[in-house]
Amino acid sequence: MTFPMHPPAQNPQAFRQALRAELVRRCQQNPRYSLRAFARSLEIEPAALSKILHGKRRLTQGMWLRLGPRLSTLESSTDQNLHPVDMPTFDMISHWHFYAILELIGTRGFKPDPQWIARRLGLSPTETQVSITTLKDLGLLEIGKGTRPVWKDRHKRMTTIQSPFTAVPLRRLQRQILEKAITAMEEIPMDQRDQSSLTLGFNPSDVPQAKVLIKKFRRQLGQLAKTNGLPTEVYHLSVSLYPVSRRIP
């Protein structure tokens, strides 16, 4: 994959959080796992890694280039069924309807007809046709030949979870999903959705562990979607954890 394009000078805390989250995840899996073992896997001195994790060592461009790809490899190895997508490809499909089209293929009663897809997802015919062509060109959608061609989703459960930075395409996709959530709140019956929130006092140092728990929940929900036969609809899930309080002098 192409590692996140933003250097640590722009967002050093995000990089530290990614390291902390990976360390927490490993410790949860193995209580005997140590900082020394983590440093060894990253090929860095334990003392240097400790200073980075605690914000006592400045993250340089060289350190980012050195640790970044190793962190990406470590994370991707923990999700053998997920395939990281490179940022140039993701930039082309970082709109909600691309993924909705791919997921719609696996629903009961799917019709391989662009007009039917457009009606089901509330898209224009032109937007739908262009999106289908893009997915085909990128190898994410396979359409067979003949009068009744079979459509196959080839996106192999893509993920961008390895990136500790929020690139422009990622922000674009998340913004669209949140906007769709607002629309759903106004238009979708309550028995077909769940939208709730929680406001709580929280320590910023616990955010990496919270990310691990949220990731685990997403994986569990993804498994649930596979246990009850073919789905009939395409859903979005958006979970947000962010501070609303600001530090003041």
C-alpha cells in the first residue's frame, strides 16, 4: 500500500496514537507482550520507542519513513481477510455510492441493470453508469459476457484502517456518510435504523484503546451480516469518538 502521505510534522499525535493502539491491541491478545517486543518488531530501540510513545522525542521525517511502512505491514498482517487499498485508487472511489454499488451486488433480488441500481440508491443514471465503468476499470467489479451477465464484486474487502492519518479522500467519504446519517434521521423509520450518542468524561490517553474496541465492534457487526443469508438492503455504519471540550491556558 501507499503509506499515509502526511508527514508527522503536520500531525505527530496521530502517528503516536497509531503506535499506541497497535501496542494496546497486542497486549490485549497477549498479556505478556512487552514494549521491548514491540520495539523489536519495528526494528527500533525500546528506549527510543518509549520516548516516541510518550511524546518525549520529536518525530522526524526520517523516522516517519522508517516506522510508517513497518507499522502498515504489522497492522495488515493482523487482518488476513482484509486488503489495504492504495491511496490513488481510493481517491478515485472515495464516494459512498461506489461501495454501495458493490454491496448491492450481494443482496437478494439484485438486478444487473444500471437503471435499477440508480433507483435503488437514489442516483442519477449517468452517475451510476460512470461509477460502474470506474469500478470495472479498477478491477473491483467483474461483469460477465452474454445476454444475462453475472456481476461479481472483486474489491476483496478493502480497508483503509492501516492509515493513522486522515487524508482528503478519507475525510470526503466520512463527510458523505455523516450527511447520509442526517438524512436518514429525518426520513427513515426508527425501526429500520439506530442513531444514538453518548457524552462522557474521557482521558485522551485512552483513545488508542477505544479505537481498538471500536474496530473490534465493526468486525463483529460485519460477521453478523453474514450469518442470516443474503441481505436485502445496504446499510452504513458510522461510529464517531471525538472531543468537544478544548484545553484552555
